[in-house]
Amino acid sequence: MVLRIGYVREHFSTPLLLFADADNGKTFTLVECPSGTGQLISRLKDDEIDVAIALTDPLISGIAKGSKDYKLVGSYVTTPLNWAIITGKESSYQGQDDLKDTTFGISRNGSGSHTMAFGLKFQINNDIDRLIESVNDGSTSAFLWEWFTTKPFVDAGKCRFIGSIPTPWPSWLIAAHPTRTSPSSLKPFLSSLDAYVVKFHSTEGRKGASQSAVKEKFGYPDEDIEAWIKTVGYPSTTLEILRKVISDTIGVLEKAGFIETKEGGWKVEDFVDENVVTLT
């Protein structure tokens, strides 16, 4: 089975892109989802992808809200996501406190930008280009997007940073459709991905080859690559998920009112496919 892997083409995906170059379509194909995790979840539902490498909070909240379209099957990035707060190049907003009672832009319902802006008024704008348009035409005040992904637009003078918000959870997990995939197809994929993740995250790689790979794939300035690589963490194996990651994320989402509190509590096992991934 050739797996269809949905992903967001950002610097975090560099190990996956290196794996795809080597695999050359033999065991998987990549399906780019520029609108982010909301689009990834929709494509899992619509049989357009089999596996999604996506943000932790929307994946977990989706299952908590009853989705049967996927289960968690692996870890991908172990450090928080640094959400930049972005506004228009000529807007009057100077900081987070100025945004009270304004309208935020989000990419899609169920996306990471939606989770982080929960409780605020919002407008759906699908992707980063339309989000930037919205803060410049005044239809929204600001939006949230990963810092280094947005920085080229800021450097080009198209929008401005006015703050940042790190997530209180590790940022990326891996999910798969429960019937279109099987342990016999997922485990070899994840085991092979491990080799690229470990090499990319190694001390030697971070000092040289990994930075060069990000440069080649994304063209970021050297100083931005160096700054990001100092802060990012990857797992020693994708085939394990910490119970604490799931339980702590559920706790924060419950407290924020993004998901309902379940009578009797949530079972971490209900969120994962234990035939593929090990809970630790």
C-alpha cells in the first residue's frame, strides 16, 4: 500500500521531505495542505489522505468531539509551537492588549489558529495569503501563525509581528485513518521516518546538514534557521506518545471550554491506535 501523507510545507517537515526524496514514491506520496491542520483533518475525512502530520491540539480536540476519522499513531515534534501574533503593516495595533473585542482571522474551523483564538470573534480566511490580506484590509485585527513561517512576510513588509504565544503542549503528532491504514503499513513508514528525524535532530546534523537541508527546501536566512533549530525538539522515536501529552492537552482544552468535560474522565487509550503506537 502506498500511503498518502498529508503535511504542511513548513520547516518542521524537513525530515519528512528528506525521507520523501529518498523514497521517491515507492511507499508513500506527499499531499501538501497549505491551510494547515483544519485542512488535514478534512482530507482525512474525505479520503484524500491516509496519514496526517498535524498540530497536537486540533487532533486531540477532534477525537474528543467525536471524530472517528483518525486515531493518533505517532509523535513528530516534542517542543511547543511559537505562534506569532500578526497584524497589518499599517494597523494601529501594537500589542496583544490592543486586540480585545476585535475580530481574529483563522484558517479553518478545527485548525490550530482556531484553537488558540477560541473564545474570540473570528473570521475564516483559509490560508496565510488571505489572512495577510484580511489584516491589511481591516476585516480582521490579527491572526496567529507559526513564527518562522510568517517571518519572510514580515521581512518583506507585508505584515507585522506584535507578540507571540507558545503552546502549552508539544506541537506535532501523527494521525491515521483507522480503516484505510493498518499496522503493517504504518509501522514500516514510521520506523523509516525515525531514521530521518533522528539524523536531522542529532548534534552533528543540527550544526551542519540539517541547517543546509532547511536552507535548500525553504530558502530561509541562515540566522533564522539557526535560531529555529536551537529551539526545536524531535522524538527519539515517532512510535511512542507520552500519556502526559494527551492528558495535559485535554486538561487545557477543557479548562478553556474548547471541549466538554467528560463524565468519568477521558481515557487516553481512546485517542490512539495501540496496535501502532506505544503509550509511555
